[in-house]
Amino acid sequence: MKKYLIILLAAFALWSCGTTNQENSGKLNIVATTGMVADIAKNVGKDSVNVTALMGPGVDPHLYKATQGDLGKLQAADIILYNGLHLEGKMGEVFEKLERIKTVVPVARSINEAMLLDDPVYQGTFDPHIWFDVSLWMQTVVEVTNTLIEARPELADYFKANADAYREELADLHEWVINEMQSIPPSKRIMITAHDAFSYFGRAYGIEVRGLQGISTLSEFGLKDRVDLINFIVDKQIKAVFVETSVSEKNIKAIVEGCAQKGHTVEIGGNLFSDAMGAAGTAEGNYVGMVKSNVRTIVEALK
């Protein structure tokens, strides 16, 4: 990693004398880590920005490491946006270095720590999966908007109007999720996933959530964790569990098999988008569509 950082910073030093993409096209060039963060920039900046997401469909940000191919994208960026709260764990040191020469913004910094959930494993850190509470994610729009205004103050009114419209859309989405989740009988509002990414979702929308792995997919789980989860599913007579598009499904399949050995049939209720959105051009390829897809999958499987 240290060798990579030296190469990265040296390259930036050489390229910093060149013209930026903003100077060439008139548009701000924004690089975001996840699709969810990129979606905010697209909605606030619209035709005044070019937005690139480093992590595409099915990519796990907990494990992602910047490649040499990312170097040119980061170099060309006027603004770099990332989630923060250690979601992009292997890129943290890279961002710290780039802050010296670029505008690098963790969008989660706008959220009051009192609203964040603690990481039960790593003391003093927080659960980074803030986008699963739509009302919480709305707050990051403010951070992105302020960053764009700072870069292009002459477009402040334009950015603010776009942000207001997007926040209104997210407010409607939040209410829609509340109503949809209420259609699940209270006794069936238990959600089992591959890793513990949905705690904010559970808190916001009234469903108990459990993951086989911890908040990060880097976390290890043992035989006891597996046995405890199987016993919980059997005891609660849960009829469906969920796999995630950015996490291997083999561990959840092992849970299903373990339940079967105890005489309880549990189905895989579908694929949830957890740490990455769907492919560009699909209904799930934007934040609103991703949330709606997840909710419909959960409701259909658990009702």
C-alpha cells in the first residue's frame, strides 16, 4: 500500500500542471466511490457535472482496493466523493493523501453522530450503511450540494433547486418504504441477510435484522455464529432469508441447508442490493430504484 501511495502521489504531482477536465469542458468532473454516492452528485449537478463511480454493480466496497486503472479517474477529478465511516476501508489512506491536493469529501460527515449506529465489534466506529435509512441519506445531499457550490458558486441557485427536488423525491420514497413495510405482519418482520448491512433499515422501518457476518464483510464468523443463526431461524419459523448482490451467496445457502437438517424449510427470498446498486440503465441502477427493488423483494418474501 505504501509503495502504491508513493506512485499515486508522484503521478498527481506530475499531472497537476496540466489543465483540468473542468477547464476543458466547463463541467465539474466528479469521481465517487459507490453508485449511491454518485447518484447524489448526478441529481444535484445534473448537466453541469460528469460523474464516474469507481465501484460498479456487485462490487463490495469493504474489500475494494484502488487499482492502477483508477489512477487516471482520480487524477482527472475536480471533486472526489466517498461514503466515509470506513466503508471504503482499503482506500482510507489513499483519500487522506489526496486531500492535500484535491477536494475529497466523505458525504457522511454531515450526519450528526447521535444518529449513527455504533459498530458492535470495533469500539469508537460507526456502521457505515447509512443509505438504508432514506431519511438519514437525505442529509448527505446537503454535503454534496455545499461541495458543488464551493466549486462553482455561480451555479449555487441551480444546485440548490436540484437538491431540493431530489430531497423531496427522497422524502416521498421514505414514506413509501414505511407504508410498504407495514404490510408485513409484525410477527414476520425478521430479516436475515449475508452480512449486517441493514441495521439502519431495521431501525427506520420497524423490522428486526440479523446478518451472518458483521458490519464489514472482512469480519469473520465461526461455527457458533452459524449454529446460533440456524437455531434462531428455526425457533422463529422464519420462511425466507436473503442473499446480497455484492456478497457471495454460499454462506446463506449453508444456513438454508442447516435449517433443512433441523426439519425447517427456509427459502432464499431473493437478491438484495446492499453495498452496490444495479447495473446502469436498469430500474435498480439508481438509488430510488434500488431501494424500491429491495423493499418489494422483502415484502413479497416475508408477507
